Amino acid sequence: MDRRQWLAQAGVLGLAAGGAVGVARGQPASAPLQLIVPVPPGGSVDLTGRLLAEHLPRTALRQSVVVENRPGASGSIAAASVARMPGDANQLMLVFDSHVTNPLVYPQLPYTLRDFTPISRLLSFPLVFAVPASLPVRNVAEFIALARQRPGALNVSSAGLGTLNHLAAELFKMRTRTHIVHIPYRGGVPALQAVMNDEVQLFMGSWVAIGPHVKSGRVKALAVTSATRYSVAPELPTLQESGVANFDVSTWIGALAPARIGAERQFALQAALVQALTAPAARQTLAQNGLEWVGSTPAEFDAFIAAEGQRWSELVSVQKLSFG
């Protein structure tokens, strides 16, 4: 995606973000904290934002929270708007895996990872390997066998080019030596809907999104992508247990602020996030939705982002996935 294509996707909302609806630079700490959620309502990231809006005002931060959903372009519209607010101590943004992978596959983005202040890695959870209920396979081994019998006949959906479920699919194809056609959709909801409608034969997404449809029988969950079994669905084997060697992929949610907010504010935000999401009521909601608390210092989160960038840059290079 070049700069012109990105701006076309961003549209008027993206270009205006941080203007009239944003928090002005230099506001006192008593002003509301603007919490930017880079996805539409619904799903794991939005759920985390709503929990923070409920629990952050009860922490030592003592600020009310205004949640604003700024979806689009795999989170990069929200990121660009926050990157344009250096020094604004009342802007906070939730991020997920695409924050690391977007710059790898779209090198012409109008910001870099240096335009943000790391606050904390918050949550982690695996992806669920889901197939249509009608697909005649009972486990991952049978899915792989079917894909090898019919090279190019099976499709895998993703929430968009360069998203984690796209990269996880590419890693799965590479590890299993299968030819499965990738079809990007504009978000996780239509990507999952494609599995339920038998348009594609595979989607790897969150349990928050997939779980209800597994329970209703509209899709089948065959495995999880993490190295260990998943607390909310312990009956599902891991892909490694299913014979896919060296497969360990989990998505994550973290928090960033604009650059140059100062160390004192950085650590105050980190402490408040930890306090909010470790409150008993918040922990219960997270556990019910399969969102596993991680928590980190700003330095640990910064190191994690760097490590994830290195990890996925190798796959992007080998599979030639850059779209710049």
C-alpha cells in the first residue's frame, strides 16, 4: 500500500482524527483520557477498551475515559492519528499484532514505530483454527491431507493483508507444504462469515468471535495456534500436537501513547492499566472470554514489539508479502 492508497482508505474520518474529536495538547491530567480503539465495536480489542473505560477511573489515575473507535486499514488509521499528537498525555491507544506487522507489509505508512511511547503489553490469546461445519474433516491431519489432495482448491480467509491471521495462514502453508489460496476480507467479521457461508475452508481468529459459532454448530474448531492448550477450550489440541512442527502463534493486545509524553506520565499510565485489568471483576470478564492477562513494563513491551517485528519480518521476506 503506497501513501496515496493508504490515504484513500483512511478517508475523511482518518484525516480528521485528532482534530475536533481529539484531546488537545497541553490539557491538564484532569481532562478525560481519550482511549482510541483501532477496530469497530465488538471483538477482543473493543472488549478490552470497554473494560478499561469502566475500571480506569477507579484507579490512582482518577480520570474519566472516553472511548473512540477508529477502525480501518488494520489499525493504521488510528495509529496515524495518535502519531500526529506528540506530547499529548491524554491520548492512549490500544494496539494489537497488526501494529507490528503493518510496517512490515506496508512500508509507506505515514508513521513509524518510533512515533509512540510504549506503555504495557496487556493480554494474549491464541487463534482458533476453524473450518466450515460442512467440511468433511475431523481434525487438522485430515485437513492437511485434503489440502494436499486438492492443491489450490481450498481457500483461507483473513481480516486483511498483513494481519496476524494472514501471516499465521502463510506460516501454516509453509510448515505443511500445502497450497491454499489466501482471500483477504475487510475485517475479521466478514472473514469469519465467509467460513460460515462455505466461501472459504479455513479461518484462524479469536475465540471471542469464533466460540459462539462453534457452540451453535455453524463452524468446527480443530485446534489452537499456541504452544499450549487454551483455557477456555482445553479440548482443542494445539497445531503442534496435531503434527504441525514449530507452530506457536498468539495474538496480543497492548497500549501505546503518543511520543514525548514524559516518563512520569508513561509509568502512571502503565500502573493504572495494570490496576484496572487486574481488578477481580475485570479478570473474571477476561477469563470468561479467553483473554489471558500478561502485563509488562514499558521496557518489556518495547522489547516485545522489537522481537515480534524481527520474527514476522523473516516470514514476510521469505514469502514476499510486502505490499509497498
